[in-house]
Amino acid sequence: MADKTSKLKNEQTEALMKAILTLETVEECYDFFKDLCTFQELREMAQRFRVATMLHEGNVYETIVKATGASTATISRVNRSMIDGNEGYALVFERLAEEKPE
């Protein structure tokens, strides 16, 4: 199977990913993403990540809709990405779990 990100990869996206990797703090991320994205784009990405988190925690669509305001179509798209995507969400959730104090 071909790399699922091959259509996305180009010189511009590579530069963006490398730029993101230079950020060291949450405040730096806020500053960069506020400059890069519109308020609405940032809200939508944050909402999708919250949806993914809630799906990962085992919440049902109805609960997620009420908590996030996301449409069932958005929840379905995020769920599909979590199942058939590039395992990016899984990697992030694993690393976030490693950061939590026991």
C-alpha cells in the first residue's frame, strides 16, 4: 500500500512540518498557530482533536455532540481517520499518556 500522506507531501508541507517541530512550548505554539491560522481554523482543529480524544476515551456520538458542538459528520470523519488513517492520533495519545504522572 502506498504511503497515505504521499499526496500531501511536497516542499511546502515539508517546510511547515519542520517549522512546527521547532516549537518548544505551548505559548510558542499559540503564537505560531495564531499567526498561521484564522481563529475559525484553529477552533475547528481544536474541536476535531477534542472529538478524537473523546472517541479515544470511548464516548458515544451523542455525548460528543453535546460536549463539543461538533456535527455527527465531523465526528464520523474523525472516527474514520482514527480507524483508517495514518495512526497520528494513536501516536499522540500514546505520548500524552506517557507524560501523565502516575
